[in-house]
Amino acid sequence: MRLRSLLFVPGDRPDRMEKALGLGADALILDLEDSVAPAAKPAARAAVAAFLASARRACALFVRVNPLDGGLVEDDLAAVLPGAPDGVVLPKAEGAESLRRLHALLAGSDARILPVATETAASVFRLGEYGGVTPRLAGLTWGAEDLPAAVGATAAREADGGYTAPYQMVRSLALFGAAAAGVPPIETVYPDFRDLDGLRRYAERGARDGFTGMMAIHPAQLAVINAAFAPTEQAIAHARAVVDAFAANPGVGALQLDGRMIDAPHLKAARRLLSRL
Ligand code: 1VU
């Protein structure tokens, strides 16, 4: 499943769901959590269930349920699993135990799991736990909204779109946690949805650092995100040249290509990039 761009659509906005299918997102995240007010949760569950039952599967359909300990997730899953979502986004995930619990709740369904793995202070210390727990793991993503609120920080972002030191560290740990688990790292949302230049810089930085996709909150963000997370022609050509150079020199560990040394890590990176095409 390719996950370059994942668009949040509030679960209580059925008017936006059908249209969202044709916007170029690789996945929609039909949200039952923070974008839906408590009183609107039952209606949102019903709307998401109805949409899943009838939607053209033009892209992957994920549902963000409520957190495991809030007393809502059981009703969320009872409503949406009959519609066979491709995946469930788990907010406030806290390591292996959360994955095990959700895996059990998904019995009888093929849904994958995408945890949002940095939304509580405790979760940060469990980012190395996600590998090998369940074959349902579709990736790992992080959030920069709930954690500052949980610890009492006044901001997580710098004016230039980067993060303050504590949240930059959390982003890095999420990236390495996903890599250690062997699943795609998904960059978090860029909330200023009118600032497409800032988004482009942010998404390109994410792709440079190793994230393979990103969540979106507004349709205008999708083209920018898809472009940032698609390998450039130049990068593809270079990767092919690296693979070809090693194929032409079997048994050789280090080579030169255009005057620069290439060895095993470069071959691994080239193969990884080509596998995403
Ligand atoms: O022009 P049209 O009327 O045909 O369409 C509007 C609008 O319906 C549409 N649109 C969307 N369609 C699908 N999914 C969306 N998320 C979405 N957002 C907008 O685009 C056209 C233009 O809309 P707009 O620019 O006038 O935007 P609004 O003021 O109507 O809406 C802005 C917000 C931010 C409220 C809206 O985009 C939205 O609800 N986004 C998702 C919010 C969300 O799910 N937040 C929680 C996830 S963030 C997180 O938890 C971090 C981990």
C-alpha cells in the first residue's frame, strides 16, 4: 500500500468524504477523534460506516478511532469494521501493549494499523517497541499537537516551520522507531494550510530525512505532498546508476561513480528508492 499522502476528513462531514476520494490522496483518514466534538461522535460513526459501505475504493480508506482508554473505541470499531476499512489510525498509542490491544480488537478484520506514536509523554519512551508485534503495522506516524499540550509547552514549532528542540527530538525518535520496526515513517501534519511554500519546504525536509509520506488536513496540500514524496527523475537515475555499477562489478565492495565513492549503504539506499516506484 503506497502512503505518500493521507488526508484527514472529519467523520461528521459526510459531504466532504465522497469528494475527497478524487483529490489525489493515497489514503483518506476518516476521523472519529479530535476533529469530531463529543456530542457528534454517534453521528460521525454512522456517517463513516455508511461511507465505507458504499465508497468507491479509489484510494485506501483508514479510520482514526478514539484512544484505547477513552471508552469510545469499542463503539467506533463496532460501527466501522463491517465496512472493511483498509486501516485504523490509533491515536495516543503507547508502544507494543497498545498494538497488541488493538490487534485483538481487530480480530476478524484485515485492517492494518497506523499508530500516532508520540501524543503522550509516556509514548516517547516506547518508540522502539513497535517492531514484530503484529503484521498489521502499516507505518508509524507522530503528532506535534497533543504532546506539547500534555507537557504544558506553549509551542512546539519555530517561526521557520521547524520544531523546538524537544519536539525535534521526538520527531527524530519517531522516524527511527518506524525504521527500527521496518515500516514506513509518516510525517505529521502542517497545520497552516494556506502556506503552500512553507508546506513544500516542510515536506521536502521530511522526504530528505527519511519519511516516506505525510498526513494532510486540506485538499490544497495534497499535490505539494505527493510531489515532495515522489523521488525526482535525477534521484531515480542516480539510483539506477548505482545498482548498475554494482551489477557490472560483481564481488566488488567499493566503487567510484562520477568521482564519488559508493559502497554497501549507497547500494541499499538505491534499492530502497527504486522499490518505492
Ligand atoms: O470548495 P468546496 O466547497 O467544494 O470544498 C471545500 C471544502 O469542502 C474542501 N475541504 C475538504 N475536503 C475534504 N477533506 C478536508 N479535510 C477538507 N478541507 C476542506 O475544500 C474546499 C475548500 O475548503 P476551505 O479552504 O474553505 O476550508 P474550510 O474552512 O471549509 O475547512 C478548513 C478545515 C481546516 C476546517 C478543514 O480543512 C478540515 O476540517 N480539515 C481536517 C481537520 C482534521 O481532521 N483535523 C484533525 C487531524 S490533525 C491531527 O490530529 C494531527 C495528528
